[in-house]
Amino acid sequence: MLGQETALWLARSQFAFTIGFHIVLAAFTIGLAQWLMLLEGLWLWRKQQVYRDLYKYWSKIFALNVAVGVVTGVLMEFQFGTNWGALANRAGAVMGPMMYMEVLVAFFLEAGFMGVVLFGMGKVRPWVHFFATCMVAVGSIFSAFWILSANSWMQTPAGFITGADGRFQPVDWWAVIFNPSFPWRFVHMTLAAMLATACLVAAAGAWHLLKRPDNRGARLMFSWGLWLLLFITPIQVVVGDLHGENTRDHQPVKLAAMEGSWNPPPPGEGEPLRLFAIPDMQAQRNHFELAIPNIGSLYLRHNLTGTIHSLNQYPRDELPWVPGVFFAFRAMVGLGLLMLFFGAAGLVARLRGRLWTSRRLQRGMVWMAPAGFFAMLAGWFVTETGRQPWTVYGVLRTAHSVSPVAPSLVLTSFFAILIVYLLLFAIGLWFLLRLLGRPPSHNEREPNAEVAEQTGRGITPQSIRGRYDA
């Protein structure tokens, strides 16, 4: 029994390590693909060389990210056969086709047009190249669609029956693919990828503005990144709230862990907003709790007296690791609020005509470079840890999903993957920082270049007529 528990712990740790690295690269691919599509569209529309320069600048980073991401993705998927054979055996008929569609439709769509995107500019017609960029962007969304559908099915399984041999058999593919949590998870993750990319784009622009305030490409990156933070973050807040309602209805114990709610509030009172606490799994209570009474019900039930299920209403062996879920959720929300703050601060600086001179805003944005990725990792920690002890929620326990392999074999493969990943990421990060450290090309100013400067001087009549350059 001890050997099985050790193998399970090692298998879970290995998967957490690999998915933690891979999800950052996958999300960055999604966000960068949309960013490249936006840049090329603006270049074709406005005929300004700076957008083409920025496209070339970020396409190199995109190529590096895809190259590293493919390697990590291949290694990650090997684990399903080595460490999670029982899961593959029982759920393969449901999850296998979705993973196959991700490779067939999404990966090959991206790979088929990748060469045109990276090497075709100037060699094919502009509209052909733009079409290839759009197909890569669409392919990245399709990839997220199928992967998140498979993951969401494990969170909220639907559209299947359990055969006499214990295997899950699909009976309604529409219900399988569009399971209850999928729409919210898909939109939430896609927006998270775009926010993470927006943070990095704005940070790169801020870094170069601190060294060369007149760099037009840096100004556009900084300006566009802040615009994206300003408009996408509020949408993400709404989607996150709807996703939370879905979790409340389908995975109530996960929501209780997110809120650190061990017991129902007294009759007539609502759920408190717990700003800080130290959950104690043994005592099944919180220590050093700092909470605002009734305010939690506002976002949980949209009133002041609504309640949710509490952790003590469930058997102990069905509870997730509450401290990890509790703190990861607050890290995600806190970083999201910071992104909203910087988007709003960018708007204030823009209206005051200080966007290019606000050194505090630029320095702060540089520190925000990885914020979107950290928020995404925290969110995935909540998602995956919060569903424990299940791999397929309420149907298949994680302890029954692991392959019957010796812990020494799992440990050996874990060390091998650890070395490969750390080496690969060290090299990839070194190249990434080198690419980002080089300022975007500073070409000769065009006749309409002065329009770009208006984004730093507040709103003008010209900007209202659509003459903003960013």
C-alpha cells in the first residue's frame, strides 16, 4: 500500500510539473497568435511600416515558443500511457477522440501554415500571408477548444455510460464535448492567455521606453498592451463570476475550498468574504481568519444572505487540499485586480497626456511582465487540485487512475523529465530575454507618424475620428 501511495504521489507530482510548464507555453502560443493577427491586420489596413516591424519582432518569439512548447507537449502526453494507464483504459473511449481531434484539426492546421507565417512575408501576396496568420490563430483556438473540452469533461462528466467492464462509453458526443463547465472554462482560459500576452507585450514596450522614450514600436507595444488590459480584464471578471456559479452548481466542494468555508454561517447571515485565513485540514477550521461579514454572498449568490455548501458537509476523504486551493484562488484574483489596476492607470495617464513620461507606470508594468502567467498557473492549480480526490469528478478516483508501476520507475522518469525541462526552459528563457531585450526596428518616420504620438497626449478630435495609431 505504501508503494502504491508513493507511486501515486510521484505520478501526480510529475504531471503537475509538466503541465505547469506546458500550459504557460500553450497559453502564450494562443495569445501571441492573436497578437500577430492583430499586428498584420493593422499593417494591411494602415500601411504603416511599424506594424510590419513589430510583426517580425514578435514572430521570432512566437517561433521560439512553439519550438519549446512542442517538445514539452510530447513529453507530457507520454505520461498518460506510462503513469495513468488505468485512466486511459477506463476513459480512453471518451477522451481519446478529443485528443485525436486536437492533433488532427488544431495542430496540423497550425503546423500547415506555420512555414508561411515565419518565412513567407515578402514571398507571397500580403493577403495570402495574412490568411496564413489567421489560420494559425484559429488553429491555436481550436487546440484550446479540444484540450479544454477533454479537461472539462473530467471536471463535469456528461454524455456517457459505464459499461459492465467499468469503461466509460460515450452515448452523446454533443453532451460530452459541451459538458456543463466547458463553455465557461474555454472562454476563461482563452481570455487568460490573451491577458498574459498583453502583460508581456506592455512590459516589453515599457522596458524599451525606459531606455528610449522615442521608440515608436515600443510606444505601440506599451499602448496596445494597456488597451488590451483595460478592455479584456473586466470581461474576464464577468466570465470568472459565471464560471464560479457553474462551479457552485457542479463542484460545490471545490467552491467551499476556494472560500475556506468549513461551516455554514449562522441563520440569517450570508457568507463572509475571507481576505485571509490559514485553513487547518486536521481541525477542519481556519486560523487567523480575517473576513468581512456577508460580502461573500454578493459574488457567490448575488445577495447578502445566500449560502453555499460547506466543507464539513462532505466526508474527509472527498476533500481537496484546502490550503492550496484557498491561497491559489486569492493569488489568481489578486493578480487579476492588479492587471485591472494597470489598465485603468494606463487610461488615466493617457488622458493626462503622461503615457510616455510616467516612469512609475512603465517600471510597474515591467514588473507585471509575468503576472498573467502566474495568475493562470494559480487558476489551474485551483481547477486541478480542487477536483481531488477525483480524476473524473464523482466517478473515478485519482488513486484508481494510476498505472500499477513501481515508484522507482516513476521517480526515474520524473528526474529525466526534470532535467530535460529545466535545461530546455533555461535555454528557451535565455533566448526569449535576448529577443525581448532588443528594441523593435526604428525605421524612418512616415508622413502620418505624428498620429501615433497622440495616444500619449490624451483624447483629441482626430482620435475620435479613428486616427489613433494604437
